[in-house]
Amino acid sequence: MEQLARIEAHLHSLQELGELVGALRSMAAARAREAQEAFEGTRAYSSIVGRAIAGIAPLLVQDGPAGGRAAGPDSADGPAPRDALVLVTSENGFVGGFNTALVERSAALRRTDERLVVAGRRGQIAAAERGIAPDHAFAMTSRVKGVTALARGIAERIAGARRVRLVYACYRPGGAFEVTERQVLPLDAADFAAPAPDRPLHHLPPGALMSELAEEHLFAEIAHALMESLAAENGARLGTMDAAARNIEKKLDRLRRDERVARQEKTTADMLDVVTGAEAVNHG
């Protein structure tokens, strides 16, 4: 029966799709867990840089305002680079409204004098659909081991900016995420842990040292934002795959019922053919 063949083909197709969804779900779960486990490292590095900044900040006050270049070196050939808004999105899909929420938040926050830096191809596509063109675009890493190089690349691209803000997603359990905005530059020593009571040892002038620390702080904060976003992205993908798996299972249950009905109808039709044929022979 043609209907039974169509149902069997559809069942086979859905079963293969279910296997693919299961593989994507496992991958998303593993990568979300990998990123969460790396949080401790990125937070620890940010804390170390923060303590150094807090320790050097009093020296800038003591030595005068000449050492206060906290956001990076000035340009000798022209005005300082524009402020920057860094948006971290996903490189790949199957993340529901993840990128839409991030792009909409950044569009609402962005000032006209800010450069827009977007990490993630899907976010760049979502921005283009809203008529937003980033000044700089980067591919978002899909693995923890790619975070360092990407963070360095972004930090180098916006080096010298006086004001830098980050917009990214923070991981929440159950496939949820929270869109977060964080101002990284200019530095405010009050944001960091209190320094040690002893005057720190240093070889560079305090102003030059603070400038170097500001650049390292920028890198550390970008790296942590990338790590948070990587966990959140895969958490969102995990939630999407869970929903897809449930939907596939419902469709498979319905198709299995339809298959049983179609088989019964085919069996009944075959029996009727046999009975009709036998009667025709007996009365022939």
C-alpha cells in the first residue's frame, strides 16, 4: 500500500533526524560544561590584573596626573580612537532567540560615537537584517581553546580606545541566558580589590605601567566575556535540541500509530483480495 510506504519512509527520516539532534545535544552539553569549567581560570586572571591595578592606582595620585593614561596610549598622529562597543554572539545556529536578544540590546545601548565590534557570524547576520553594519567583525570561536587568540585579536583591534563596553550573554541553568552589559574602560580603581598596604615594587613609571595593565585588563575582560558567551550559547543550543527531540518523539509516536493503522488496513485489504479470489474460483 502506497500510504504505508510513505509512512515508513517518513519514520526512517525522522529517526535519522533524531540521531542528529541527539549528537548535537551531546556536543552542546559537552562544550557548555567545558566553558563553565574554564570560568575559574578567566576570573582568576582578571582578579590578578585587578589587584595590580588597585596597587598601582595610589602611585598615580602620588606622582601626579601625568601617569593617568588608563585606557591606552595616545595617538601621536591624530585624535584618539573612537570608543568601542564589543558584542559577542554565536558563530553557529540552533540557539533560538540568543542572537536576536543580543543584537537588540546592543542596538539600544550603542552611542553614535561608538565603534561596533561583533564577534559571531550569526550575530553579524542578525545585525545586517536590522540595517546595522559593524565596524569590525570577527568569527566567534566554538571551542574554549580558541578564546585566548580571539580575545587578543579583538583587544588589539580596539587598542587605544578610551571607553570600551561589552555586551554578551551569561550562562544560566536550564538553557537560559542573561544579556549583560559591562564597562571595561576607563579604569576605576574603586572597582578592584583593595591593594596591599605596602608600596608595590615596579620598574616602569606608574603611568606607563597603568597603561599596560589597562590593556591587559581589556584582554582579560574580553576573554571572560567570550567564555561566558560560549557557555550561554551552548546552553541555549542544548535547550533548543531538547525541544527538538521532544517534538520529534511526538511525531514519531503519531507516525507509529499511523503505521499500525496502515498495516492493519493493508492486512485487511490483502485478506479481502484472498477471500474474493477464493469465492471467484469456487463459483467460477
